[in-house]
Amino acid sequence: MSAIIEVENLTKKFKDFTAVNGITFSVEQSDIFAFLGPNGAGKTTTIKMLTTLLKPTSGTIKINGFDPMIDKDAVRKSFGIVFQDPSLDDELTAWENMEFHGVLYHVPKELRRKRIDELLEIVELNDRRNNLVKQFSGGMKRRLEIARGLLHHPKVLFLDEPTIGLDPQTRNHLWQYVIDLNKEEGITVFLTTHYMEEAEKVARKIAIIDHGNIVAQGSAEVLREQTKSDSLENAFLALTGKAIRDEDASGIDAMRQRHRMWTKR
């Protein structure tokens, strides 16, 4: 199976500070890939470069065969994204949020309506399609955001800390939806999370970044064996020497704002 995300010698410098230092990795089509690292390790900077929001200093990126710096529109059509912070319009219904997203992505009306029906059914929100989003629980909003991110048939779904603030039961249900969607639609999932048990349960391959460098790659089993650890969390601690933490909020906010700007073009 071919790689749908290809990153080679990717570097991003901000004046004298190197945020990402020549990293190389690939994600196979239809895989579930976890990108883990402590706060400030380079996770968000990397995601910004992958999603056309930040220009690399050097190195190459290919998303679905396209270069984000040359074929931005083609890359943007190739992925959906669910941000750490909520990005739905609470004053619109579930259906209206989906419809608005489909219009922004120029999904033809007939296909858009059919796709909305399918996705709301998949995430078990069809019976709440006409309810205002402000009436939804946190878990329901997350499911709707995932459905919205899939509306334009992307090849890749980026999930940036999608379960922050959710209770353990809702988190488990949410990941089960993601696993089912991955199987049913063949969509590639690129995720970040600070819950190690989530990454261990969901991801088939994991890359750990620290101080701008990828310090380890492989399955959870490989990382445990490599560090002689009994869990992915202990493997992570052995590799980075610190507990995983939330990404800096300002970085997430900036990425979300830029995303909204280009989706409104």
C-alpha cells in the first residue's frame, strides 16, 4: 500500500529557533497514525505545515501526492480536520453546520445532501439533525465535527486532541466511531492525543517527537520493546523524560483561525 503522507527532512525555523529539525516519516493509505510529543516538541508546527498553514524552511511534504506549498487547493480538498477547540456554530442546527461546510467545499448540492444524511446516521445524530448545536453535549459536538470533517470525502482526517474535556466513556465511544469510519471509508487518520491509552488502542503506527526531532517510530508494541516498558506511557516517558501535555492554546487558536480564513475563500 502506498504512502498518502510523505515527509522528508522537514525543517521549520523561527529566526534562531528550530521548531522542527529535519524530520522524516510517512503514513500509509488507510492507516491510523498517532503523532505524539510534549508541549513545545514541534507537533503543532508540523501539523500546520502539513495542512498548508505554515511554510517549511526546508524539506518536502506530499499529501495525497500534492505539495502543500505548490498545490494548496488540492491538498486542502484532500483532508478534513477536527481541532482541539470546538469550531461548530452553536446557533446553527447540526444539519445547517454540515450544509454550510459542504457549500464552503463546493460539494454539489445533491451529493452534499446525500452525504450529510449518511454521515449523521453514522455518528448517530440523525434524530438530532434539526436541533441547535448549543443543546448538544461535548461528545455529540465532537461526533458532529468528525462528520463535518468527512463531508467532502477527504483522503486524510487530522484529529488534533479530539477528546480533550470528554469523560472516559465518551472518549471510548468517539474512538470507536473513528475506527469504524477508518474501516468503512478507508480514510487515513492522523491524530494527536495526550491520552497514551488512546494512542495505544487506536493507532497502528506511532511517531514521537521531542525538541523538534522524531525520537522513535513504530507500533506501540515496538516502542514498548525498544524501551523495555510495560505500557506506551512508560515508553513515552523513557523516550522524552517528561509527561505529555496539552499543546499551547495560542498555537491551536492561530491554526483554527487560519483554517477558517481559507475555507471561506
